[in-house]
Amino acid sequence: MTDDRSAAERYRPEISGWLAEHSHAGWRSRLQASSESEVVRFYQDWARQLQAAGHLVPHWPVSFGGRGLGFAGQAVAQQELSRADAPRPRPMAISLGHAAATLMEHGTEEQRKLIPRILDGEIFCQGFSEPEAGSDLASLRTRAVRRGDVYVVDGQKTWSSFARYARWCLLLARTDPAVSRHRGITFFIVDMLSPGITVRPIRQATGSWEFCEVFFDGVEVPVSMRVGGEGEGWRIAQTTLVTERAAQLIELTESLRRSLDRLVRDAACLPGRAPGSSLLDESYFRAQVGALGTEVEVLSALTQRSLAAVTDTGDVGPTSSILKLFFSELLQRFTRVDAQVHGMDVVEDLGEPREVGYLSGRPFVDHLRSWTWTIAAGTSEIQRNVIAERVLGLPREVRP
């Protein structure tokens, strides 16, 4: 695995140099003035530029369109994109992460023909969470009943990012209600153009419409689009999620570091209590920034440790819950300080915020959005249970 890290470090100056030559200065401001469909097209076009230069998926195997640099290469790309403040193709996050990993590891040869379409900008959404099956995903109720060469799907999914722009959906549905909850779930790839699918955008507190509800009413899914066997959906879903979380947190850690630098620069321009002073002269502000800076360094160290674990063993394991919990709550603390520093000015003109990242530089919007991180991908309560039981070895919580 040392060779993988060495190859990734040799790759670093290449992507860093390319990003310097292909700057997208002011891209956040431009997107804020664009319609949502224009935002999605911008990200798709940017993803194609990255792929043409070999920087979209350097960690993928060469046979699938990558450069074979493994997780270490993915980490380098995430770090350099963050340091350059370059756009990340957020509407394609599920496509490039979960969908691709699932197809590569578990897909049939026919299903893998979707991979080149991902590299050309095709969007997948995720049909996992339901109104009564969020953190307790195994209690999902969406049903898939086999009838000959198709499964007929009925049910509802929620919190599906960019579902109204998606061509495909990664769907978990219950195929056997008679067995234990985890064993009766099956994984499907569903064509979003299929009759019987209704997509309804959900307006968020930030004013954006990223998330959607997806309704399935007698939707027919060919048996050929079942991934793995019946009842294997839970296992397949778990094997494609863990390392992607670790990779995402590398990017987010770098973004948090950059945002902390921006906060300090902003504070130098904000007046302090004494005439002629700035906020940087206030001891209470320096104490807050010092504490945040220390936590960012701790998060960076934990992330690097997880990177080494994935590079060496291919699995970050339950310690990914520590990373997720620490980052999500640190993000809340940071955005709260950021919003307080800028005062009431941050709420005067929100406009209609576009999805340009969890740290967009708009303090109030960022603080509102930060709360989603303590809910999505397993609530903080769920993460604490995982840490207690699987990391610390404490007795399992009593469950009804």
C-alpha cells in the first residue's frame, strides 16, 4: 500500500497545476444568480472537464475510466480541489460514489454499462430513507413483489438529493416481509423515467430545493436491474457507503480549514469594541478561533488516520462514526461562531440559496445547513450507539 501512497503523491502536482490553470474564480457568486437547472448543468459540464483531464475519478480502476490510484489518489484529489476552492460536482455525488462503487463491486456486466454514462454526467439519486425509516433504515416499508421478469414496486422514499434531475435511482425495497428486517431487503437500480414514479421537491429551511420525495406506484423494475440476490440489499448497501464517507470527510476537513482562514480575514475588517480596533483584538474572539482551530487540527489528524486505515486494509470500519460525529458537531460550532461574528447582516438578503457546498461562505445559510449533518447518514445519536457498541465494546442498548 505504500506504493499507492507514493503514486498518489506523485499525482498531486499534476492536479494542483491543472486546477491553477483552470480556475473557476467567482463560481459561487455565478451559481447564486443561476436557476437550479443551470446549476446542475454547470456541475455536469465541470465533471466532464475533470474527467477529460483525468481528475474526476483518479481512484477508479483504469478499466472503468480511472487512473488506478486507489483511495490515496482519491484523497489527494479531494484535498487539492478543496485547497483550490474548485467546484465539486455535488449533484453527481451519488453517481460517482455509491452508484459507481455498487456497480463495480456487485453489478452484472450489463449493469456496469451504466458506468460510462456516469462519467458523462448522468445523475443517480438514492432511494433509501423513508418517512418512518430514516436512521432506522432496516424498518423500510417500500415493497417489491416479483411477477415474472419484473418486480412491481410500491412505496415512498424521502430526502433523495437531486432526484428530479436523476435518470437512475439506487433503491432499497422489501422483497420478503416474513424474515428478519435486515435479511428481507433487496437492492435495485430503477430507471426514473419508468411509469408510476412521481417526484416532489422539498423546500428546505435554507430556501433551496435539493431534497425530494419519490413515490412509486406500481413501478415495474426488470429482474435484470436487481443488484445481487434477493435479501442481499442491506449487505450491498453497507459495503458501498463506509469508504465514501471517509473520502468525503477528507474534502470537508480541508473546506473547514479554508473557511476558518476566511473567518479570521473577515474578523480583521470588522470593528472591535475599542475605537480603531478590530474583532481580532478581542480576547473572547481569539479564544473561540483558537478552540475551533484546535478542533480542526484534531479532525485532520483523525481523517489522516482513517485514510491510512483504508489505504492499508480497504476498510475504515466503525471509526468512520467517530469522524462523522466529530465533523458534524464541529461544523455546527464553526457556523454558529461565523454567523454571530457577522451579526444581523447575514439574514438581510438570503435570496434563494443554491447548493454550492456545506461551507458556501454565507454564514446564516451555512449554519442552517449544518444541522442536516447531524441527521443525514445516521443521526448523532445513532453514531454514538455505533461508537459505544462497536468501538468501545459496551453492551448493546436495550431495544424493544
